[in-house]
Amino acid sequence: MNGSRIATDAIPLRNLRKDVEVERQAQFVFAASVPQISAIIPTLNEADRIAAAVSALQGADVSEILVIDAQSNDDTARVAEELGCLTFQSPNRSRARQLNIGADKSSGEVLLFLHADTIVSKASIDRLRSVMDSHPEILGGGFTRLFDSPSVFLKVTCFFAAIRSKMFGLFLGDQAMFVRKEQFMKLGGFDESLAKGEDLNFSARLRTSGKTTTLSPAVLSSARRFEKHGPLIQTWKDSCAATRILRDGRRSK
């Protein structure tokens, strides 16, 4: 009786294989219909911080994570490789060069550029996928941003940065900028002649080429760069540098 029942309840291996194949095909169709995201992280001596950023991206199921290291003196490259990232070395310490190398080596349709100390949540990545899938007219953009600091002043700067991004389409690297790879190539990538401000320069060129957008939930970026001079003085320095970059960009047109 027991043997008879087992034989009756068993699923034929032939049907099992069909079910598995149908499931695989369904997964392939789903993956093909959703924009694949390549996350690109330029690094320099970030061995102590890279794991948090990579872990968040892995939890968000991005298609691939590329770490472009600029000859770090610590174990950044080794840590990135052990975390499963595609790791490359830049011949020089130029963030623009690192980002361009990452874009060249990537295979995704959407490029997501972020700093090693910026955390992007699964909700943010899901939002990015949804927008880029349902709005083909959007070429790129960035996220709203929060700092990992209790500073009220920095919270205010984040509020105004969001307004700047939404009104003028200008983004900084710690806002996790994104762009369709096809459009990135058309624009010639980041300007490697710039020692700083390649992010602002690129977003200014991107906004003139088509529609951009500012997404939320916000990404969480480190406030460590404000430690030396303090939030007020560093923000003033950043604002002056941004003005020069945008002014020089207009003159070069």
C-alpha cells in the first residue's frame, strides 16, 4: 500500500524538468525586461568603508558591481575582490578616469555612479529600475541625499541640494548619479581634464541633452569631508568650487 501510494503521488521526472525549464524561461524574460544596473565605485584607500556600500548594493540585486581602484595603499582592491566585485586598477589617481574605466567595463543598460562611502538602499534601487523602465525619455539623474551626521546645518544643505537637483538637474557624486549607458557614451563620459568637479560638469552636460530626474528614497552619504573645516566653511568652499566649474563649462561651449 505504501509503495502504491508513493508511486501514485510522485511527480514524473519528465514533468519536473518541464516545470524547471518554464521557470528558468520566465526568470530570463523578467530579467530581460528590466533595465540591468551596473554600479560603479571609484576608490582610493577605502578598505574600511567599501564593504558597507557593496553589501547594500548586493542586497538590492544590482546586476554587477565594479570597483575601480586608484592604486590604493591599503587593501581596498583585495577587499572588493573578496566581496565579489569586478575590480580594476586605474593607471592614475583621477576620479573621472576611474569612472570612465568602470563605464567601459560595464555591461548594464543603466550606469550608477557612487562613492565608496555612500549607501544606496534596496528601495532606492527598485525605484531606479521602475523609473528607467517605464520612462524611456529620462536619460539619467541622481538621488536626494542625507548625511550620516546629526548636524542641523547639513540637513538644511541636503534640503536645498534636493531643490537644486530638481530645478536645475545638477548632481554631485555623493548623490549616486545614474545615466543610460548609451547616453553616457554619446556625451563622451566624464571630463578627464578636470581634477575635481567631474560629477557636476557631467550632470550639467546631461541636463542639456534631455530629461533628467531626482529620485528618492534618499541615499546616505558620509559627512567625513566636513570634519576638517566644519560644515559651514566646507560648504562655502564647495559652493565656490561649483560656481567655477559651471562657469568654466559655459565658457568652453
